[in-house]
Amino acid sequence: MTTPQVIEFSITGMHCASCSARLEKSLSALPGVEANVNLATARARVRFAGEAQVDDVVAVAAKGGFSAKIVDAHTRDEEKARKAQEALTETRLFWIAVVLTFPLVAQMAFMFGGSHAELPRWLQLMLATPVQFWIGWRFYRGAFTSLRGGGANMDVLVALGTSIAWGFSTAVTLQGLQQHVYFEAGAAVITLVFLGKILERRATAKTSEAIEALIRLQPKTARVERDGVVSEVPVDSLMPGDVFIVRPGESVPVDGEVIDGQSSVNEAMLTGESMPVKKLAGAAVFAATANADGMLRCRATGVGEHTLLAGIIRLVGEAQGSKAPVQRLVDRIAAIFVPVVCLLALATLLGWWWLGGDFAAALVNAVAVLVIACPCALGLATPTAIMVGTGQGAKAGILVRNAEALERAEKIAVLAVDKTGTLTLGKPQVTDIIVVEGDANSVLGLAAALELGSEHPLARAILEKAAGLTLPNVEGFLAKAGQGVEGKVDGRLLRLGAPDWLGVEDERIAVLQAEGKTVVALVEDGRLLALFAIADALRPGSRRAVERLRQRGIRVVMLTGDNAATAAVIARAVGIDEVRAGILPGDKAAAINELKAGGALVAMAGDGINDAPALAAADVSLALGAGSDAAIEVADLTLIRNDLNSVVDAIDLSRATLKKIRHNLAYAFGYNVLAIPLAAFGFLNPVLAGAAMALSSVSVVTSSLLLRRWKAAK
């Protein structure tokens, strides 16, 4: 079975929501293809799972009047250059249109002032024709390709409405009839719509500033040490294992591990955390973070597409190009929008002509209906808000996997949290060793020998405590998930783990657990040798995070494999009332499903790896502390800052983004519902209609840009 491949294409030629909906429908009709076309980003994400190939996508796009190219670094540079040139050309054409249209509109101002002065009609025809067919050629081209592809878009409405106004006026002029002409209406509509598209382009470009800023963070060169010689090389040439040097004030070129040196590194560009992080030998460093005052010598661990920054850029791009479920209704409306508007315009023409007998007035009102309708506002309402929201999230260290996850996060009613590494620092330390037989070093050496084969955080605590001791060899090592380990040392059968599993009863255990410590027992043939008390300090922000969650009406439940007594102490310290303790890793998913049985939307916050089954079972999964691609790939939302407050910030971001989407959609729907009837009943002339249509989509994008005010709580 072939693994599905996802490829992103840059699309040119889309002008409104009808364009994107039509292209998406055409691409999805290819065998084994699932397409998602985003108007705001001018991107198409195509999932190949059948016989269709890249060339098929390009061919289908071309048939519909669009151009499709695979997105890569070269494409991005080429696209930026093309957009800059297009913007320059459009601005030049707009000012030419203004010069030609101004005399036509100015005469209208004189008429409103009581003067009957009017430009000669042949002059009006000469001024209006270049605007109609030269400046407005883009609308004819867009309308033709849209109709050829079997659909209709905004260009059809503009081209049809202005052509009717120009054609009627030209006929009256050439035949010398005593009728009012509407050259100014067609020219003004084209000029205003052209202005609207320029403003929309500029505003939409700002919605993608976040990902552009991330791309600019990537250093272009690195100082690499090879055979004792340090030389500056392109970052693209680095390989895992290469040793590189980061001097004070320089950016880290790739992900790596500090070999020697010490410094403070500003990781705000990845985590949103303003305080520099101290780096010593063994610490991880990430591409694009800024070294402060010391020199670091590091070994590359992640290069190219495998750095944390590359993963963030990839994830933000995917999220910005995805669709929220709320967009489905908009897509269905956009698919039939233009044909319905054309029918309404025809009905307006026939109705006014039949009732009033004035064909000219009927024609003007029909044209107003055509030019005031705006599918662009509908098409931009959701994707622009998603783009800005996910971009702001990335700045705060909140990575959203897709728009659907962002929408679901708003509805979280229950949050299940892991204890170790989520509420606590995840760095347990041995605080007490109670020796029953032997001496402290001997029992510690035996315990550490058994834990050598374990990856559990408690095992790391014992191994750190035993650093420097000579450890004996262990035979027959066996780990019991969530319980402990066992093995033979010099013929002695030893077991180390939870007292309940080992059947150990000792009054000192309860005392230690009451202090919030986890107790591990070492036994030999059922005989207790020692007790180890291990404590994991609370994260400083955990209590505040739980309080913020409760203020938002979210029920917080702790899921932990620790014993009930220790879990209760931690829960009281952070303000959690509901605790489910003694849960094995494999049973956490069942606990999540049990919480979901109540009908509430359940989220799970964990480290993204150990809690993978529970994260997969949750309606929304939040992985804290992204230090690898694995953490980014597993969760709906990845929180780079390892702090439960980031979960609250992610929920707040979701609520702010969805609120903005609702505002945008209410405006876009409301605009069309109110504006079209006003035009149909003769309350708007084509010039005002064109201005309203031009500004409607700009208003939606500007509204989305207000999301840039959102900041994560400090």
C-alpha cells in the first residue's frame, strides 16, 4: 500500500471564493486526490493516495484558468518577486484609471449641485472605453476562464454589470438618443473595485507576516569546526554530527547539543518566553535562537527540515492553509453565489421594466445588484482569521496543527493533565534513602544497577543520585510497566518498584507519601532492603494555570500513575479537586474515554510521547515542551513553552480566533443580505454599489488583522 503524499502548490489566478471552491472541486475529482484550496494564502494542499500525479494537478488547474506550482524555497522567492511586480503594475493602472474616470465622476458632482453641465458624450465614450477594456481587462479574462472551467466568480459579476452599463451608454451615444448615459458608473465601478483589490492584496499580505518572519529567522551561514579548523559554510551544507561554534551575539544555525562552553540564549522567537535560558554542556540549542554573552561549541543534532524551527514553519504553513469546519457552509454558498446573483439581477431588470416601464432605470438597478454582490468577503472571512490567529500563536510558542483543532479547542470542557513533567518540573530527585539492610551506597548501587535499563523519570533520579558509584552487572532484567523492575545481581533476585506491587508495608511509606514524595522499595526475595523517597518540584506557574482554567469553566482532572497519597498532595498544592491515581500508561486512554462518555469535549495535556495513547484518545491533544519533531507531529496543539499556562493561552487564542471568524462571517453574510435587496429596490446606484463591494472584502481582512492585538498572558 502506497503511503499518501501531501504536496503544497502555489496558485495564481484566483480572485474570489467561487474561484477557490471551483478549483478545489476540480482537483478533488481526480482519482485518489483530496484537495484543500485556500483563497487567502493562494495555496492548494493536495493529498495523493491514488494514480493521480503532480502533472495532473497542474493540468486541471490550467484547464480552469489557474496556474499551479509546487511550493519550495525557490517558489517562495519567485512568488515574492512576482507579487511585488504585480503590485507595482496594478498601482500604475489604478492611477491611470483615476485620471480617466475623474472627469466622468466630476460632472456628476456638478449635476448634484444644480448645474446641467455635461461632458460631450463622445468624450465620455473616449474616457470610459480604456477603463472598461484596458484597465478592466483582468475582469474579462477572469470571467472567461471561470466560465470556461464550468463556474462563475466575482469577475463575471463585474464584467457583466459594467459591460451592460457601457454597452447601453454606447448605443445611446451612437444613435443620438435622448437618454441618460452611464459611462461614469461603469468606469467608477472598475476603478473602485480595482482599488479594493489593491487594498485587499496589501491587507492579506499582512496576514502571512508571521510565517515570513519565521522564515527570515533562519541563519544563512554557520561556523563549522572540521579537523581543528573553523570555517564559515552555508547552513544547508551542515550534517548531523558536525561541530559548530556560536559566538556571542550570533544566532544558532541548526539544532544541536552543547559540547562545551556556557552562555545564555534568548529563545523568545520560538517560545515567546522573554527570559534568556542558561546553556551548559549537554543542553539543547535550537536554530534561530540568539546567543547572548558566551561562546558555545555544539554538535548538530537536527539540520535542514529536521530543526525545530523548520517544523514550526511547516506546521504554521499547514495550519494557515487548512479549513475550519465552519468554512464548509461558506464553501457551499460560494459555489452557487454568482449564479443566484445573476438571476436576482435579471429579476430586478424585468421587475422594474414591467412595473415602471423605464428600461434605463431597470438596467441601472440590475447593474447595481451585479456589482454590489461580493463573494470575496465570504471567502476571506475564515482563512484570514485563521492565518492571523495561528501566526500570533506561533509567536507565543503555540503551534496549531490545523484549523479544525483550533476550532475544537474553543469548546474544551474537561482538561486531563499528566502530573510528571506537566504540573511538575519533570526532574525528580532522590530526597531520602531509608536503609533497612546494608549501607546507603550498597543499596543505592543495587537500585541504580536495576534502573540502568529503564527510561522512567524515577529511574533517572536514582541514577543521578548514584553518579560516581561502580554499578554491578544485572542479569535477566525485566520491566513491569507502571510497577517497577527486577533482575539478578550476583545471583541475588532483586526487585525495585512500587511498594504495593512488591507487597511491602511500612509506616514510614505513608509519612513520606504525605509529604508529596513517591516511594520506591528495594526487596530481595520478599525482604525489604531499602526505601527511596523521590520528589518532583511543582512548576511555578501550575497553580495559576489551574486557577485560570477554572475561571474559564473548565474542569481539570489529574491522571497519574503515582500512588493516591502522593497525587493528592500535588493536587491540593495546585488546586485540583479531581484525581485519578495509580493509572498505568496504557490505561490513561480508557480514562479519557470514560471522561468523554459524559458528552463533554475532553482535552489531554501531556509530554507528547509517554502520553501518546491518551493524547490520541482525547478530542483535543496538547503536547507541552516541544523539543523534537515527534512532539510536533503527535499533538493537535504543541506548546513549546513547557508550562501549563500555555494550555490556557491556547484556549484563549482559539476563543479569540473563533470569535473573530463569527464576526467576519456575520458581516459578510449581513452585507450581502442587506446590500443586494437595497440595490434591487433602487436605493443604490452602481457607483455606490461598486464602492461598497470594493470595501467589503477589505473590511473583512482588516477585521482579521485586529487579531494581531492578541497576546499570551504574562
